[in-house]
Amino acid sequence: MPELPEVQTVVSTLGPLLRGRRIDAVRLMRQDIVSPKGANLPELLTGRKILQITRRAKRIVVSLDTGENFYIHLGMSGRLSVVPRDLPIQPHTHLLLDFAQSQLRFVDPRRFGGIFWLGRDESPDDGLGPEPLQLRTPQLAKRLARTTRAIKNALLDQTLIAGLGNIYVDEALFAAGIHPLTPANRLSSPQITRLNRSIKQVLRRAIHHRGSTLRDYRDPNDEAGRFQNLHRVYHREGKPCPKCKTKIAKIVLGARSTHFCPRCQRIK
DNA sequence: AACAGCACCTGTAGGC
DNA sequence: TGCCTACAGGTGCTGT
């Protein structure tokens, strides 16, 4: 469910609530959400203090006072919330961290998300391409030149560029006027320049509006995002294109729905 | 070796 | 109302 803007919103909300707090107790209801398989989270976390919470792509990285780190991935349906300890526990709650005055809960019905403990030789960057908000155009051009896949699929590949998902790829391609099926290595250099600008613009706006809530995304204070109201193509099939009024099309690409304007986004 | 396709899970919305 | 299917914001594996 969450892409970079939603994860950024979660991280900015959690930071002030948890920074400097000591973990008094840990309750892990399902071991199978933890990686590596055998990691003993209660033992690793109890008594530790949280130094800071940061984001890398869609990973929520928690740094501890021991110098150790782990990250949380929300998958499609994962949610983190900070609540009073005595609030009733809802179904699919897999992990509870107790602090003096509050409790952090990880709830994830589909269990595509999880908690990833990082060993001394591991980094939250492992397996990830560059951050889209820091990406320079020559770097993007170089990476896209290496592949013939459809640009939509290439942008979803987290090793190529890390943090975009289905919504924001469709929105960025629309903003740049690029057809999602265009082979990545066939983009012209003006197109790549526009694409890089569009990606940043879409992500910044989405972060400003605290992400998109389509079904059930919520920040740790249980608040919905607002950016879904500003989507121009995503989930708008059959509705008029905001630029030219042509009906927005929906196709399936790599098993993901893909939305675009057939008139504004042509394959060159 | 890169890449398409599917599997992994559960909840929900929409059609009949 | 109720049943059944399709689909959902992600990623990792498998087979070509």
C-alpha cells in the first residue's frame, strides 16, 4: 500500500513520538514476520533506546543506542500506530513495543511486510538503487539506458530507482507526457529530463499532502492522506484527462494496473 | 542474465 | 442477503 510519500509521512510522524524513548517490553505475536528467520526480537530490542527513525526508499529504519539497526517494511497492508497501552488490540497485530507512556503497534493483515534486523555487515541500502529525490538526470539516463523494458516496469524496479510504486510511477509518467510502454532505453534526453523533474514534483507534492489514502493507508496517528484527491490518472480510468479531456485508459502491465492518457502520452 | 509471470496473504467491492 | 470473483499501494522466487 505505501510508497515513498506514505513511508516518509510515517517516518516524520513517528520521529517526534519515539526518538529517545526506551523500549520497556516487546511482544511478538508472529515470528514469521521477522527476518532473518531466527532473530530473537524481544531479546534484541528490550531495554534499548531508539536514537532515530529515518527512511530509505520504502524502508523505515530504526537506529538503536547500541549502534544496531533494523527496518520495518509495510508491504501492501502494513500499518504502524502509536497508541495508549490499554487500547484494545485489533486483529493482525504482530508486534507491540512498549514505551513508558505509549505503545507502538505493527498491524499487517496480508503479511507482505515485516521487520528486518540488520547485522553488523548489512546496510539499509542493500539491494536498493538511488533515492528519486536525490537523483540527478545523468545518473537516471545512465540507468535507463541499460534496459529495454517498458519505462513503467523499469521505474518499479527498486534496484534501478528506489521508492516509487504503482501510483507515483503512473502519475510521474503522466506529468512527463511519456507512454508507460516506451522502452526505457529509447527515451530522448529531453524526456529523461522531464521525467526526472516530474518524479520529484509528484513525490514532493504527495509528501506535502501526507500521501495517498485509497483504501486503508493511515499515518501513525490514524490520519488519512489527501493526495488521492490530486491524482490525475491513477484509478481514474474512463474519466477525462485533466489536460485534454480524452478518457484515461487502463492497461495491465507486469500484473499491475497502469493508467495513462492515450493522447498526452504517446510512444515517440 | 535479464525479465516476465506468478506466488505470497487477507479483506473488500462489485456483479449476479 | 449472500455467494463468488476480481482486485489491491510490494516484493521475491522461478523458469525461460
